[in-house]
Amino acid sequence: MGTKHPRVMVVLESPLYRWVRRTAKSDGLSLSMKLRDLVREAYESYEDRYWSRVGEQRLKTFKRSESLSHDVVWKKAGP
């Protein structure tokens, strides 16, 4: 039987496996769903750190004298 979602095989150390199994059970989820949620959370955290670094770099070159006001930007964007 095929599936529309890709599959991944993961090898975990015993303590980590037991923790995932225990938390999945307490959350009423399968191991697969729990691991999917954990990977999604890790991805979101990674993405947040990435955009934070990008923002910090942009702040270093930001010059208020060259910035546009909210009203100016929206007038340029039009209705």
C-alpha cells in the first residue's frame, strides 16, 4: 500500500526511544506522530534562530535616515 507522505527511518538510543515512547503514549499519539511533531518543533526553532540572525545582520546596516515611514510605504503600494 502506497502513501502520499515520505517515510524516514530513525535509529535512537534506548533512553531517547523510551522517552519518545512514553511521551507519545501520554499524549495519546503514535510514535510516528510524536516524532513528526518533535521534528516540526525543531524545524520551527531552527527557522526562528535563522531569521533572528538575518534580522540582527540587517539591523547592523539599518539607517533610520534612509528608511521609509509606514504611510509612505502604503502610498507607494497603492490600494
